[in-house]
Amino acid sequence: MENVDGGKIVQAYEAGNITVINTYVRPRPIQLPKLPAPPPYSGLGLDTLLREAHVDQIRVIVLHGLPRAGKTRIAAHLLHQHLDRYSNGILFAGLQGSNPEGPTDPNEVLDRFLRAIHVNADAVPADFSARSAAWRSYTYGREVGVLADDAVSAAQVHALLPGRRPSVVIVTARAPLLSLRLDGADHIEVQHPHARPGPGAAW
């Protein structure tokens, strides 16, 4: 018999008159890319946003701005600084929103995410709606971080939101994707390090 509780596996079997129980923990996925150091970002207030996340809230943060402003480096560095907070793993999705050949299909991302959190391949639905629902179900009550890099639309991101819990999804995009406000997103413009910030923007 095998029981799965989050990343913990409990196996029990009979050996004569004795029940043997083995418990082990599957490794949590940490998929953050290794990138050069980011530009200074303390003025963005990102650490405060993570610390103040409600216990039943998914914190969605959209870092938007021009190419090469350092959005991905900031997001990856921030999540590295908070590894202990997301005990069930941190996942990365390269959404290829600026790729002229077209963005990444979120259904493919969900397949990779579910396998990364140790869902058996035969338990991953093929249908997009069912796969998105399975992702929310498997992550419900767990602490997960997601870096959705180079998104092109809010719909592409929405499918990747985990189930309720103090999880975080950090989105990088060129456009602000304002409709993610319906999911309670905070939008922060990241200026190029050599640009002059406009009103309301941060370096």
C-alpha cells in the first residue's frame, strides 16, 4: 500500500506477522534559472508583497516593462531569496510571449508542472480544462511558487494559478496584462537600468 501526502510517501507491507512502514520524502522541484545578478530592486516593494500575503491568498505579481530591463532576473532572484517559504517547490514556465513563432501552449506547461510535483503520467488529464483543474486540486493547501516568464496574455497566466494557499505567481511581461487585476494582481513597471523613470514607475 502506498499513500501520498504532499511530497511524503508512506509505503506499508506485510512481512510475516509484522507490518513494515517506510516513509520518505520526494524532493521538491526548484526550477529557477541561473541568471546574472539583477539590477537593484529594493524600491519595488516586492519583499513586502510576499511577506504580507494572506494565508488563503495567491499572490500574483506582474513585472512589466521593456525588453532587457531585468524583469526575469529580478523575479528569479526574489524567489531564490524566499526558497524556504514555498515548501512544495518553485516552478518555472518560459511562456515565449515575444517569440515570433508563437507563445508556449499553457496546456504543455501544465503537463510539465503536474509531472514536476510527482503526479503520475497516467493521472495527468489530456483535456486542457481538466488539466488546469487537476493543477489547482493538487496544489490546493500547498505552498508553491511559480515564475511565469515572458507572458503575452492574462489567459496564458490564469491557467497556471495554483489552488488556494499562500502561494505566489510572479509574471514577467512586456505589457502590463491589466486584466489579471481580477485575480488580485499587483502590477509593477520595471524600468531599464539606464532609463529615466517616469511618474509612478520604479527602477
